Amino acid sequence: MIDSHLTYLLKTKPNMEDQTKALRTLAAKRWRIPLMLSGAMMFIYVGFILLIALNPLLSL
């Protein structure tokens, strides 16, 4: 999807409004993966902390 935006920008000479819109779309897409990875990291971290905290209760 990102390649299609770059191809569009290279093939045509869009006006400033189109370039701004394409740049904002690209920036929004670039934030998705880091946020998803951060969420997964927090989920694993909290799960590990809970596992350590509840370990005495689970081994009974």
C-alpha cells in the first residue's frame, strides 16, 4: 500500500494538497506497527509479572 502512494507521487505531479494528504496517510500507517508491537510487549510484560507474583498460589 505504501508503494502505491510512492508510485503515485513519482508518476504524477500532484498539487500540494494531494502531497500533504499522501504524506499524512503514510505517517499514519507508519505508526500502526510500533503501537501494535508496544501493546504486545506490554501484554507480555504484565503477564510475566503476574506469573511471578502468582507463582506461589499456582504451585499449591
